[in-house]
Amino acid sequence: MSVANFASLNELNEAHNTLEKAHSLHRGDFIDAFSFLGKHTINNELAVVRCYIPGAKKVAICSENQQLALEKFQDTALFQLVVSHNKVAEPIKLDIDYGDCQVQRYHAYSFESSLDNEAMYLFNQGTLAHAYRHFGAHLITQQGVKGTRFSVWAPNAKAVSVIGDFNHWDASCYPMRFHPASGVWEIFIGEDLSDKNYKYSLLTEHNQRIEKADPFALQMQLPPHTASRVASLPKAPAPISPINKFNQAISIYEVHLGSWRRNVEQGNGYLSYQQLAEQLIPYVLDLGFTHIQLMPISEFPFDGSWGYQPVGLYAPTSRFGDINEFAEFIRQVKAAGLGVLIDWVPGHFPNDPHGLAMFDGTHLYEHADKRQGYHPDWNTHIYNYDRAEVRSFLLSNATYWLTEFGIDGIRVDAVASMLYLDYSREEGQWVANCYGGRENLGAISLLQQINASVYGENPNIVTVAEESTAWPGVTKPTDQSGLGFGFKWNMGWMNDSLEYMKKDPIYRRHHHNEMTFSLVYAFSENYILPLSHDEVVHGKGSLINKMPGDDWQKFANLRAFYGFMWAHPGKKLLFMGGEFAQYDEWDHDKSLDWHLLNEAKHQGISNLIKALNTTYKATPSLYEKDNNGEGFRWIDGGNADQSVFSFIRKSSSKPNVIAICNFTPEVHENFKLGVPKAKRYQLVLNTDDTQFGGSGVLVENELPVIKEDNHGFEYSISLTLAPLATYYLVEK
């Protein structure tokens, strides 16, 4: 074979290879686009520049005040040119002629990687607490050019492209660079793509083409649309104030933003974040609550999930505005002196096709074994808590809300479902841990890691566990083998007390222990007493309709119960609507029934909540020693015959408070009660007061002490107990 023929054969082979690569780029299955596109050395003097631009008619390099035209390769979107090394500097700017328009754009394949190798190492180790700064879409400056970097973890994908508004959702335009050591794909596009919609197009190991939203997206489209949206982190938030401690007054108003109030002037649609700030904040302040708790605000596709099946874990829901409007809403809440908590859902995620499930064609975020990776109650997937990168993902998400928005705390949903491998499963439907037990060791260590990390970054934050079992040490520090939460919802108190209150007063004497049993364990954890959304949906009825008797007795029962709750050890949480005794069950599709406040009995309940919160915050004995048995003493916890409960709340230095609760519709005159000190006692709260809708049975405002033994004390007082009423007395 002659040299000429050999050269011709090489050229033919090279042309064939180039054509195959062009076709591969067209199909979006080119494995390593950066090895082919961009500028590549041929020898010491020459380099070849290649770009693949669908729809382009002509492409030229803008170099040193001259245009270097690239040659279109056959009938493809590939353009290439052999040039001298020193004629083309990187990053390369291209002049692209589409026929009907001409644009200049930086060549995405002429930029170096901007990934932080140390951060990727920590991500793979499961300890990267700020992964959201490295993953997702971010506006950065790379090699002197302002643009947008995209990065995504998809270690088992054969190819990944970023698709969006900016490239006609074409997977052939921006195939990404793969980093095998970390399993991460990234690309820098030299354009500010703010507010552009995007997804990742992935080719699985089985050559299936799938499209996924960005797990680290800071913003997403308004459902039912499913794309991610390029956004920036909000500006630095205000610092978190120390208002979340165990010895402080904490009274929480739980809110579902989509149904607290609707915009009647705009077709009963949602209020915006700004409208919520203008209306919700003064309302909560007027009621006297110290904190607002938001039901999940991470983006979720289905309204009926209330946010508990999130897809965009880093994206504040777009139902009420964008990320900056959400951040401003939080800033205004904080500026008003209120704390704010959010519901956080690390226990499971839905199977929506654009979400985390089978993210790169494999069980990446979830367990592959259905006995560990599928939740039968909710038809959802369970995170693989043993996978290091999943731990970084969840750890970073908790950090994100607290650090980037200044949110005071997270209430972790369904902790029990995370802790137990056999949660809601029958024999044979779950896999034991390495010790043969039912404890989910990965979930336990993850919760400990998250709590230790976020408290380590800022001791003023708070984490709260919705944990419905007797798991020991939920609020015990992690260095003492506890889970490390700040507080735990007292589900036992909630269940027992509501069961008691549902009963006709004539039968309550037989269930007296349902109101006293919580004091057996009240100081074993740092508790919050929750009357949450879960108690007023799914046929359970509203709080007012759980109460027995005629209409007057229903309201009196509820008032007395609220009085008992605010005096009981533990911080307080009340779901919206309960503050004015809404009749209907909560419906996420409509506003609360605000018209009820025009009726005196409902306004009376609202007045009572204000008075309870005011008295509570002004009285350290009611909150200072919530988690300490020294702060509580029964006067008479055994008066089942009369269904009367009486106890003392104490602080270190302030006067004691006596709480007396009469849970029968009978008036008890000359009711004798032992008291600890020879002082006068002043009535500071009476749930039977007419301003709250009560009967107004006359009760003395100041009660003298009698030298008479009673209930183990040397002194007594005598007073009249109104029907279905709670009293607070303070030592004078």
C-alpha cells in the first residue's frame, strides 16, 4: 500500500469515527463529550476546536479581533477547525449564526472544571454539611466569565446532559463532564441563566433515557409543572436569637400556608409570601404565640400530601412566590420577634418520575431491597441512610434551611418510621440489622449526626422530633448516646388527654388516670404538647367537636382543656383554627372559617388563647422548669370522684402557680385545697370568665389562707369552682 493510499485510509477512518461521534452527540449518548469537544492538541503547534450546536448554520471563533470560521462536518451539527495553538485562547467565544438570528456564546467545553475536590471527598464520605453550595445550579465566575454551573450526582448513568429553556430541551446540546472518583457530573455554561427552567437528561446503564429534576434545585416550577429553575441563594439572614431554650416560654402556632387564609379577591387563590407576612405575622403576635411552625414548605407536586411528599427538598414551594420572597417572609417573621420552625421530611420521598426514585436508573437514594426501601403506609420510598452521599444530601438540607434562611428550627416528621426497621410491617416484610434487631442503625446515626452538626454550627437553633414511641433518649445529647433532639412531641399526652376529653363528664371519674399518667414520664424528655393538624383531619373531627355535651358545654370543655394544657409541663403547639374553635375539620383546599369570629363564643375562645399566652409568657413558673420534676407537684391528682385536678408549677425564684381544673359541669362551692405557703393567692386566669364565653360564676379574686391541714400541706384555701373551668392562682 502506498503512503498516499495509507494516508487516505487514515483520513477515511478518522472521518468515519468523527461521524460516529457526531451521531452519538445527536443521540445524547456520547460518554465523554469533553474528550472530543472544545480545544484539543494535535501536536506541538496545532490544535483542533470542535463544537456541536444543533440548528447552527455557521459558527466562528472570536479570536484577537478576527473571526475564524469553523467547518460544518458533513450533514451534522458538528463544527470543527484545525488552528494554531497560540491563535485561540481559552475560554473560547463563539459567533453562532442560526439563520434568523446571530448570537455570541462561550464554548462550554473550553472551561476547566470548577468542582471543589475536597468538598466532593466529604460528600462521598457522608459529612458534607453544605453540599447545596456545590451541587445544583449556581451562578459563578469561572476563568473570568460569569455563568452558570450545573452539577449532579449520578454515578451509574452512562451520560448526563443539562436541558432547559436555554437549549430547547435538547439532550445533545450540553452533555456534562463526568468525575468517576465522586460520581458527579458537571458543566459550566458561560451565561447567566437566572430563572431559566431546566432538568437533567440521563442515559441509564440499560440505555433508557430519563429526565429528572435537580435534587439540589433552589427553586422549581409551579406544580403541576416539574422542572427545576435556576436561582441564587438568598442574601444572608438575620442571626437566630436565643428564644428556643428549654427554660423559655415556647408557644407555637402551626400553620398550613395554603389554607390559613385564601385570596378572595383573586378567585380564592393562595396568598403570596408577602401577603402572608402582612396578615399572618400581626395575627400571631396578637394571639401571643412565640413561634410559627410551617407545615412542609419544600416543593411538592400533590396538594393533598400537604407537603409531606416532597420532590424539591431544597426549593421553597413556588405556590406563594419565589425563593427570595420566601426568604423575605422569614426575615419579616424574625423581625417581628417571632421564632419560626418548619416541618422537615427526611423519612421518605414519593415515586414521581421526575424525583429521586431510580434517579440514575438505579436505586441511588433509596434502598434497593423493597423491605427496606419502600414505605407501605404512604406508597413512598425510604432513603438509604447507610449510603454516604445520601447522608450528605440530608445533612446539608437540614443545614440549608437553618443557615441560609435563619429559620430557628426543624420539626422532623415521622421519626418513629425512621428508627424501626419493622415500622408498619408484618413478620417477613422487614430485614433485621447486623445484630438481629429492629433498630435502623443507619437512620439512628444519621439523626445523631444531623443534630450534632446543626447544634454545633449554631447552639441557638432547635430540632424537634415527632416520635410516637417510647424510644429512650430522644432529647438526650448525642455524646450521651441520645438522638440529640432539642424537643420531642408528647404524643402520649395528646392521645390520653383527648380521649379523656371526648368522654361524657359522668364517665370521666373512671378514666382519671388518662390525665395524670403523662406526669409519670413528663420529665424524661424535653416535651412539646401538640394539638396538631393530625388531630383534626381524616374523620377525627375538629377540637370543638371532640368535646361532649351541648354547645355551651363543648365550648366550656375546650376552654378548660386549653387551661389544663397551658399549665401542664411542656411547651405548647396549637394548629390553626383551634384558636377560635373552628367547627369543621381542616380542609387543605379552603380557608379557615374566619366568619366564626363574628360570633361571641368563638371570639371568646380566641380571647382565651390570648390570655393564656400572655399569662404563660409572664409567669416563669409555667415554663422555666418544664423538663425538671422540681417544677411540678400534685396537690391532688387523685380526685377522680369530682374529676378535679390540682397541681403546683414552680420556678427557681418567681412565685408558684396553682392550677385547678374542674372537668365536670357541676359547681363546687367551698372547695378546700391544700397550699404550700401561708400567703394570699390571687386569681390570674379563669376560663369560665364571661370574656371567654364562660358562665361567670363568681370566684374570689384574692383567696386568704386558712391554717388547716389538707393534701399534705399545713395550709388551705377555700374557693368556688365553676363548671368545666380551669383556674390559675399565683402566690402573693
